[in-house]
Amino acid sequence: MRIVSLLYALLTLALMAGAGAFVLIYATETPLPDAWNPAKPLAVSDPVTSLTTVKLRRALSSGADCRAALATGATFEGMDDLTTSPQCGISDRVLLRGVGDATLRPVETRCQTALRLAMWYRHGIVPAAQTHFGTDVRQIHHAASYSCRQMRTTGGTSGRISTHATADAIDISGVTLADGRRLNLITGWPAADTRAPFFRDLRNSACKWFRLTLGPDYNRLHADHFHLQHTGWGLCR
């Protein structure tokens, strides 16, 4: 009888804990911060928590969810999907004009690529600029996102289609700080340059938000830009 009573007590405690968690998560006046609430969608400005990766994955899973999340940290316009060939086109297409407080030369890209860029800006670029220069970034310079072409290698084209052909990648060449200084990767990457620690922090943080990050350490084709991919297998070079 004691064992049965103990089991009933444990079951009751579990049910009470579950009910309490449900109320905590779903109650209108819940004290749980949005960043820690699994029922709340991703907001770019939320602090990073152990739930951020889960929320980001959920936001990336559909065009509608992606655009909703992107609206919390970017300036953009939704566009119709683009198909130019069986291998080239942009699904979940957006015209991106800025992320956070930074502007970009308007670029057509996938919402998923844009959302990863917005997360990188908020949680990687901004802290790095404050740490190294004590100011913010007001413009991000890019080379391209969508380009219907084959992948380039140091030996020429590879015959494989580039991730740029579906706008699953964007190339970032530098930034302009709030005080007007323009920082270019090609001149700021060498270790002897005073800007090198900043750019290395950018590369390292990009690896957290993109599935593949390639920079000057990868090969000479990336000497002047970071190649940042929404898709990939985790390479960080």
C-alpha cells in the first residue's frame, strides 16, 4: 500500500508540475520572458538562449514563418518566387534593404538567407563593432546573393551548381561604421592589420548563424568576402 501511495503522490506531483508549466507558458500574463518561452516565435532582438536554435529552425521551415521572424529585425519586401531554369531561382524570395539599424544595397535573396543575416548582425556584428571600435555598424556591403551559375573553384568552374543559383548564400565584403569608417575584408583580414581581430570575430560569429562560412582562410577566391550559406554541412573557414 505504501508503494501504491507513493506512486500516486509522484503522479500527482508530475501532473501538477505539467499543469504549472502549461500555465507558465501559455497564460496571457505569464512572467516567462519571450526568449525563454517555447510557445513564442523567434524575434531577432531577443537575447540568445538555449531555445534560440529551436526557434530559428522553426522560423526557417516555411516562408510565412520566416517572413514573420524577419520582420522583427529587418527591412524588406516580400516578392513572388522566381524560377529562371530547372536549377536556378529563388523560393521564399524577399528584397532585403537592411538588417537591424544597418542598411544594405537592396538585394534579392531567400528569406532564410536574410533571416540568418539578421541574426548574425544582431548577435555577431553589433557586439564585435562595439567591442573593437566602440560604435555601431550602419551599412553592410555585399557582393551578391542570387546568381545563376556553376560553383567556382581555384581550378575553374566545377560543373556543380552554386548555392548562389538558389540565393541560399550571400557574399559580404565589409561594413561601414556609424562614424563613417568603411572596413573592407580584403585589406582588414591580414593578421598585422589592426582590423583583423574584428573581422575574425565576424567570421567566428557567422559560423554560429550560417550552415557554412568561407573566408580568406579558405582559398584565394574568398580573399575579399565571406561566403555565407543558409545550407551546408558546418564548414567554418
